[in-house]
Amino acid sequence: MTQRKLKSRKEDARTVAQYCSVCKKTFDMPVVEEADNQEVIWLKCPGCNGYLPHMLNQDEIEGGDEGDGDAGAETRADIAIEDLYTENAREYSEADRYEVGEVIYHRSWNDYGKVIAKETLPGNRKTIVVHFVNQGKIKLLEGTA
């Protein structure tokens, strides 16, 4: 579990445009907390007052004042947006099924990725391993109806 810390005074007015899957709208959401590892910030939706994680891309991490901006760079360096055919990307939905090599778009993270593996978890739950441009390698649920 990643520990989070309260935002610094410098970030009091900072907002990030983010899509809320509850409200089904994009808002400028205020930053309310920041993780110690600087890879995720927490936003508060002004519509439903829910909290959403926002995964920072490498440029946002390097732009920070504290910490080592190179953390995790190796996992992100081997895929670039230019390497993906984003015009044919499918929007991710945990109800859908995907094939290895398929390009998907994760709306909540505003990130594109390529399916690199499929796995079956206990209870016959299916997951896909997706290498995202900004998020790196992430396991996502697949085919949950």
C-alpha cells in the first residue's frame, strides 16, 4: 500500500483535467493528496465529491521539485505513443475481451497501451497485461459481465 501525504502549499491551486466515470464528465479537479513516490496524485471530483487517482506521466514526475524523477523510467522507456496505432485503439472496458497485440485507450488515465499478455486468475477471472505509454505495465480485468 502506497502511503500518501498532503499536498504542499505550492499545489493549493493546482488542478488537473480528469474524466470522472461516475459523473460521466471531464472536470478540472483539484489535487488533494500526493503519493510519496510521486507517481500518483489524488483528485477530488467537484461533481460527485469522489476521489480519483491520477497517474503522472514521466514529464510530470520530472517537473516536480522533490524526489528522484527517474524512478520507474526503465519500465516506461520501451514504448512510445508513436509506436502505437492509436487511431484504431479500443476504449478499455472490463466487460470486453482483448487480444495480445491490440491497442487500447484507458479513458480514466488518458493513456494508450498495448496488450502484451493474458492471464487467468483463481476463480477463472481473466486479466490482460497492458503496457501503457505513461503508466507502464498494468494488469486489468477482462470479460467481467
